[in-house]
Amino acid sequence: MDEKFSRRFKSFCNSLNALAEARQRDLSDSFVLSGTSAKFSITFDLAWKVMKDILVQYYAIIGFVAGSPREVLREAFKANLISDDTWMEMLKVRNELAHDYDGDIVRTYCNVIVEKYIDLFFDFESVVKKLFEFNKDFFTLENDSVRLELIDTYAGNDKELPYYWWNIISKSRNVNVGKISFRIGHNYHSYYNGNIGYEVDEEYRGNHYALLACRLMPDVARYYGMDKLYLTCDFDNVASYKTIEKLGARLIEEVQPPKDYVFYYEGMPKQRIYELKI
């Protein structure tokens, strides 16, 4: 995610913490009520804009008709960013508060804001942090045949998704036989780059190490709320596309990556694009 998103999410967290202070204040005080109303509205507006950032940059959802808060909330619910339709109620309250000139509306809603809506904001904050924090449980992964040992993580930017990068260790040989990476989420560029990248050292090829390592990736994907993975390779890389097909992935198309693809280079071969449902 880009720096703009990071700033907006930080502002949301700060605004939420300020709003939560209302729980320790006297809600019969008109000054406290006014501040609670303002902070609730600001926190709500930052929340739905953070949702839209994630939907566009992380889930590659770009088909918004108007990009309104209501539309964003519906898509956020589908993407499991939020799990409670109370958010539509919160939108209604936020809209009413915009016309609360004498403080009567905030008096009506102050208790539900403090007792319920703040918790939903914190739930959303936790979901976002989970999406963009690397899980130490994934630093080492293994099955009966291979063990993945973390080399590094990358936080991503406006074009590249965050990713894990591991060495592939053969358990029977106890040697490093290659590398594998997993990119979290989806965007325009990951369609051509895929969610999984792997390479096996030449002397160890033919032992299905890439396939065995790839089979560890769906659990990582599910943790981040992903229900599908894209896998890609050069159209004539037989070994690679056989590995992908053995995973059960479906070929979508063979395509020449566009020039605005982040890793495009002159003479780049066509790519086979596969989708793996998980």
C-alpha cells in the first residue's frame, strides 16, 4: 500500500483513540457531546475511505459506480473487511449528525456511539492491521517433504504487493534447493506477476520441490482472507505450467503483459495466467 494509505490509516487510528476517550467523559456535558459527534463523524469518514483504499489497491476492486460510502461499505462487507451491517446504520447516523444544529441528534445517539460503534471501529482497525502485518507463524512453514525458512519480508508500495520470501529446504537432503515468495492480495500488476513466485536450483529440478512448496501457500492466503490465487509463467515454460496445473489451477488466458505492468521489459514473452480457487 502507498504512503497516502498509511497516512490515512494512521489518522483513522488517532481519531478512533480520541473518540474512545468519550467513554471516560460525562456525556451529559454539551461540550463533550459536541466533541463526540465531531470525532465520530471524522472517524467514520476516515474508516470508509481506508476501506476504499484497501478495496482498490489490495483487492483490485475498481468497478465502483460512484465510490459513495454506501457502495464502499457493501463491497467491504463482501470482502470481509467488516462483518456487521450496523455500518449502514452508522452511515445514517453520520449523515444525520451533519445537520445537528442544536445537539438533539447526538443526545439521541451518544450512548450507541460509545457502547457499540466504537467497538466496531476497533474491530475494523484490527482487521486492517492483520492484513498489513506479517505473521511470525509463517516465518517457517513445512510439510513432510520441504521446509520453508524466511529470508525476508517486503512491505510493498503503490505497485508491488507485500510479500514473504523463503528458502526451500529439502528435508530428506537437508539442503537449500530453491526459493519461493508469496504476494499478499491482488492488484493490477499481480495479475501478470502472480501471487506465488518460485525457482528451484538447476541441480535439484525434477523432484517436485516447487509443487511441494506451493502446496503450503493456500493456508497463508486464507489467513489474509484471500479466496483465490493467480499464478503465472512464461507461455513456453513447460515445467512451470505443469507445476501450476498439478496444483489444480485453471488457465484463464495467454496474454502479452501491457507496457504499464511494473515488471514489463522489451521482448517480454506472453504469460500464461492461471487462477487457483482456495
